[in-house]
Amino acid sequence: MFGTELMAREAAAIGLRPLLGFLLAIALASCTALESLAAPESKLVSSHWLQNDPASTQRIDHEAWTRLLARYVVPGADGVNRVAYGRVDAADRALLQSYIGSLEAVAVSRLNRAEQRAYWINLYNSLTTRVVLEHYPVTSILDIHLGPGWFDIGPWQAKLVRVEGEPLSLDDIEHGILRPIWRDPRVHYALNCTALSCPKLQSGAFTAETTEGLLEEGARAYVNSPHGVRVDGGRLVVSSIYRWYRSDFGESAASVLDHLRRYAAPALATELARFRAPDDDEYDWRLIDSDRH
């Protein structure tokens, strides 16, 4: 994936053994980072984000995000919602930036919990879209290196926004706020990492009123898609999400299967009854670019 063999051949051909060692070290570090990037610990990034106001009736306006999704999300016959990144014009790029700016200005800690959950999901998804647009064309979000470390893969650890004075990264939003506060495995069906194997990007924004239904819809859609679960030659192959975040779905492989059966259509549920654990997992990191698929 990282061209390790090619680098080794070129370095050996010109007799640069020190360079060979250096390049191989980079490749190995990159492989290690790729293996670990999708499994950060669920740990509250700051106790500040526990604050909320149950009595708040404030509603955040996500209409701009809904309009952008309606214009550029392209449903695929395979159940994957793709994005026409190459067709997003300057005016809509500016609209996206303005929308994210409006979210940065929100006093999130003063919202009720339902409004907060929709807020964080929309902020995450709009940020991943902005990151891809800023670096487009790319074949995968893994091709976008924003640091902070030399060997970091993808944009997840870079501080991309400031909310209530605190710089936040995509990892902070997902693993430091959404996962530890809500402790709901269905959040994985709401966040889109712009990859083909990621649960689909919805064609509209999440709101306090619609989030619960969209989480249930997202779970059913993903579990019953080949990117989520499939039986292949008598083997149960699942998305790597169920390995990376197994603790979110339960303490064992049996817990993961219980979760899958809950959302599986009747035919798939019957097949799942034959298994005690997944046989393998996989993930396709190619970009959900409508112009390339």
C-alpha cells in the first residue's frame, strides 16, 4: 500500500543503504499508524462538554448543511451515498465554511442533550467534507496528512475548529465527546469518514427531532449492506468497525453478533444464527467520490 517494495528496489539500485533504512522505517511507521488510527480510546476530552441545559429550547439552524447535502450527495445503487466533490462550486464552498463558522459560534454547553448530539454529528460530517474539498482531488482521506506528527495518517488529529474557546479535532469530537458522553454504538452509523466502507452520509442534516430515527435507519442500512456484513463462501465477513470499536458493541464477539442480529433483515438474521463470531473483517478506504465510481 505504501510502496515499500518499490522504495527498497530504488534505494538498492543506487546503493543508498542508509536511505533504504530510512524509507523502510517510514513505511513501517505508516503501516503501524494505519492499523491503529481507527481505534482510539473513548475518553472524555474535557469535562466542560458534560455541561448541558435540559430546559433549553434553543434550536441550531442546520439548513445550510441540508441544502449542501441535497445538492451534492448522490445515492448509489449499492446503497453507498457518494459525494460530487468535483462539482462543488465556489459559492457552496463558501456556504460550507460559513455553516461551520456558525457552529463554532454556538455555546454548545447551554444546549439540551438532544440538540448537542445533532450538533456534534453535523459538525463532524461537515468538517470531513470540508477537509476533502480543501485537498481534492484525492483517492482517499488517508492521503490527507494534517499532522501533528510526521507519521500521522489522515486528518483526524489536527485541530480544525475552535468551540467555546477549545481547539478540537475530528478525533476529539468522535472519541472525546460523542462516544464517552452518549455511550451509544449507533453513533458509528452517523459519522461519515468519506470512505466507501463507512456508514453512508445522510442526504440531510441531523436535528434533535430526527437523530434517533436516523441512527436506527443508519444501523439497519449498514448492517444489511455488503460493506457492513456479508456471508462469503460460508465465512462471516464484517466491517472493521466491529473490530476497531468492539467494546462499544459489547464485551465479546457474541455481543457484536447480538447487535448485528438486532438490525439484520430476516434472511441475514437466519444466516447469522450459524455463526458464533466473525471470521474476518475488512474496510475499503476509497473516497466516496461520485465521479470515480
